[in-house]
Amino acid sequence: MTLFQKMRGAGASPPRVGAAEILWSFVGAVTGIALVAWLHEHVADPAGLSMLIGSFGASAVLLYGAPKSPLAQPRNLVGGHVLSALVGVTARLALPSPDWLCCAVAVAAAIALMHATRTLHPPGGATALIAVTGGPKIAALGYLYVLFPALSGALAMLAVALLANNMAPTRRYPEYWL
Amino acid sequence: MPTDNEAPARPDAMAVEDILAAMRRIDGYLDVSPADALALYRLAYAHAAQRLGRDVPVRDIMTATPATASPETTARDAARIMAAARVSGLPVVSGQTVVGVLSLTDLLRLLGLPADAGPAALIARLMTPAACTGAHPTPALGQTPVAALMTSPAVVVGPDVPRSEAARLMTGRGVNRLPVVDGTGLCGIVSRGDVVRSCRGVPGGCPA
């Protein structure tokens, strides 16, 4: 098979999910992001910390939109964010310039570490990247970034996923914990 | 025996459209492409068929140390042995050598029932009042030695004979059990029930 033949793709795309799935995805995401954003606004930000980073938007897709996915399980959610945050902060401190290389190494090392620890969680890549590119406020956190927002935000989203997904009659979460 | 339309689809017959239909049934978002799901199904099916369909030797499915009779055992004692062991046939051994097989049918013939009569024929006769006034099995009949009733020589198999070959032998020779004989003599017995039980869960039934 040539390179171009491979690029054409040959499989069927999966079917659309039902209306109930769409509704429960919406309900979970509204609740989960609302909780994290509220905590950011009323608790973390006044204390000079952060609870809200872009990668939680991506985590919401997995947790509330595809809760059966191996990528959405608690081990992956918590492990992926925490390890990627560690990698991201370490990359920024160890490799201050050039910025483009620091970004690339942070994301690539986060993926490699998540794979090796069976914690692959796509939003972890964003968590690692934001540790490098998040601006002065994120940089000032240092390794505290691993706890706020990475661990605390992941735990808040997890709590909502356990409630919202299991309130849905057609859903069950998690598939496994570890 | 499942009919054709109940038999599980062979892996090659499964198509992407079946996977898509199954995905619609599950409804939640599945993190797998239909092509990957199909490939997974085919590989898993092949693995299960290999695991469950292996042709096992009768050694693995036989009943070891079965109840036996000797040629001198009386018909009455043989019937008691069968009843106690809850079996419908006994290998007849002289020392360790299998010299024949005694089945329930052989005992029924002793009672004057037709050669092909089964246990139900005996029940029917016992429940018919007129028959009870006629000839009863006398105690003397019960003294008949097994040697005079058994099927001899017995159809036997070795412990390494495959299950499929044992099934063919039982069907072809019209017997319900085969004594299993190794170098030292009788080591077990394999019945139709043993073959059926050992096939539980095999997709598409036993290998032909």
C-alpha cells in the first residue's frame, strides 16, 4: 500500500449517538465545568492559585462525552493531569529557552510518560503545554501547578463524573479505577 | 443441536454493517473505529474457537475408575451396581481385561422384552395390570451370569484417541459408552454424556 493510498482511509465512520447520550453529555459537562470554574473564581483565584485551565475543557469531552473510553477512566484522568503537570513544570525550569523546543519536549515527554504508566489522557498534553506557555501567573506557581490546578481540578471533575454519569440510567462510570 | 439460523455467525460472515448495528445498540460513544472492532471480533473469535474447539483426548473427558461387573456377576447384582453408580452400562472385566459391556438394554432383554426395547417399555409393562398376572421375572432369571447377557467383544478405545473419533465410534457402532483401555487394562469409560458435556461453550458445536 502506498503512502497516498493509506491517506485515503477506507473504513466506515461510527454511528451518531442517541439523544439521551447527547443530553447526559451536556448535563455532565455543564456541572463539571461549572464546579471547576466556580472554585477558580471564588476560592483559588482570590488565594493567588488557579483551578481553571484549558485542558479541563478537553477532559470534559472524555469524561462526560465518552465515559466508556479507556482514556476517560479515573486512573487516566488523575494520573494523566498530574504526571503531565510535573513534566511541564520540569521542562520549563530545566529548559528555559528556546521556547519552541521547551513546548515540544514538554508535550512529547508527557505523552511518553503517560503511555509508560498506562495513564494516557489526551488533555494531559494540554496541561503540560500550559505549564510552559501559561504566562507569569502559572509560572509563579512553580511545582504547586501540579496540585493547583492539575490535581484539584481533575478531582473536582472526577467527582461530578461519578455523580452525573451514574445518575444516567444508560451509563455507568467508571469502567475501572486502576 | 442448533439449527442453521441459530448457529453463531462465522467470523468471516461478520461485516462492518453488523458492527455498526451493534454500536447503535450500545448507543454510548465507543472509542473504537468499526474496522478495529471488526478486527478485534475476528481475532477474539479465532482465539475462542482454538481454545474451546481443540480436539481433546478421551483421557481428558472420561470417567476414571468406573463401576464394573465381572463375567460371573449375576444379572441382579449387575443391576444393583448400575443403580448405585447411577449409570446405564458397565464394562465387564476379567482381572483388568475388558471382555464385554453390559448395558441396561441387555438386562431388559432378560425380562422377555423385545431386543430393541428401552427402559420405557419396562415401565409401560409394569403399569399394565394384565401383564402383571402373566409371567413374572423369577428369582432364577436374576441369577443369570453377566457373561450370558453382555455384548462381547466390547468396542474399546485407547486414552489418547481424540474425542471426535470416540463420538464417531459411538454413533457408527450404535453404542452409548466406550471402555477406555491402556496397556494395563481398563482405565476409564467415556459416554455420550461425557462428549456432550465436554463440548459446552464450543462455538458451532464439536469439531466433526
